[in-house]
Amino acid sequence: MESFKAFIFKERSLRSLIWLWGIFGTILLFLLVDALATIPLIKRIPYLEDWIYLPVPIYYLFVFYLGFFTDITPSFKSILHNLMHFIGQMAVFIIFMSFWGVFAIFGGTDYQANTYSMNQEAPEVFTEISGMDYPEGVELIHTSLSSWGPNTGKDILIKVENIGSFIDKATRKYKFYEMTMDFPNNDREYLGYGYNPFEETQSPPFCIEAKTMTVKPRYFKVTRELVDPENFCGKREVYYSQLKRETELSIIMVILPNEGLVWLNRSDWF
């Protein structure tokens, strides 16, 4: 403890203070901004979620700028000294981000649904995951990202006006099975299969008789609102297809012809 106090209150030159705060100040600011980014209100404001981290590099570059001009007459020696400081700072940042990255991947749980950025990216994500064109004139019902430690699930639910045409295109590209889906139960006995076709699916928290759920994205617990889509829960006659199945990846598409709905899910498992 005494050694820590001695390190904190040690007298330092202006240059040393600037470069010290270039490291610790940047890390503290990043942690503060990262905590603010998990607030639900931030995610509801368009573009703010994408730009909220901008003050972090601005702060670091400002401190880096000050470090070069602490000398009235810069010389080759002072420039070299600053360059070595910069290399040392980058090494500290890389080590910090490595530990923070492991914590962020394995130590958090989160559920984000229908944010502005998700809604804007839904057509592109649908095409990327399914390998099919995003249908024209559709209504985006739901889009979400679930994170449970290193395992994630990405969901898109759309209402297609001309569902017959979409089914024709989908069945020509992939093999579909007609079955009864009872979300979220999916018991084997009425599906008629020797296995649960949704077993490897990181499903969204639909139809669980709850209005909210508590998650811990990073540092603090937050409450997320839950909304069940209409005409989705319970027993439904569907077309089911496993678009891709790998060791750590599962992609499924479920078409509800009577309801005109298409559910696309991508599940990544660690």
C-alpha cells in the first residue's frame, strides 16, 4: 500500500505526467464510455451508439500532441524519447485490451432488440445470413442480438406480404420440412422427429411470460424489455430448414405460411 501511495504522489516532470495520463486517462475514459454505451437510452438514439467512443481517440491524440510540445526547442533526442513513450503506451493498451476482450466475451450477458442500427442493417444481415435477397415490401417485425457469454444468437423476423412467392423461392434454394412448431417448447413427441431440430438454436426470449429480463452486458446489471411478436407463440404449422450446420454455427429458417412470417436465426457457439 505504501509503495502504491508513493507511486501516485511521486513528483514528476510535466512530460512524465502527460505521458502517464496518456495511458491511465485513456483507459479510464474508455471504461467510462463503455459503461455508458450499455445504457438502454443510448441505444435508442440514432447514430449515438456508433459515435459514443469517439472521445477516447480524441483524448489520446490530444495528450499525444501535448507530449511533443512540452519542450520549447524540440530535438531529435526529444522526438526519439516521445516515440519510445508511444511504443510503450501501445504495448500497455494491447495488453489491457487483451484482458478486457476476454472479460467482455466470457463475462457478459446481453439482449438487444430493435435498436435503430439493427433495424437499418436488417436487410443486409438477412441477405448475408440466408443467402437470399431481402423480399420487397416486407414489414420488419423483430431483430435482436442475444449474448450469453461467448455464445450469441442473431434473429430477424419479418412479415412477407406475398408469402407464397417467398416460399417458392426458398424451397427451390433449400430443403424444407413441414412440421408443427410449438415455440418455445419444441418437444420431440409432437414434432415427429427423433431429435429436437431447434436444439442448437440460440432462440430469442419470446413467449416466456415475462415483460422484462435482467442482463449484465459489462459492469452493471440492466433491465431489457421483452415483447412477444404476434401470431408466433404456441403451435404453428411451419416450413423448417437448417441452412447451415457446423460445429460452432447453426443457421435456420422457419416460415409460417398461415401467418406470413419468416424467422431467420444464426447461432454461434463457443
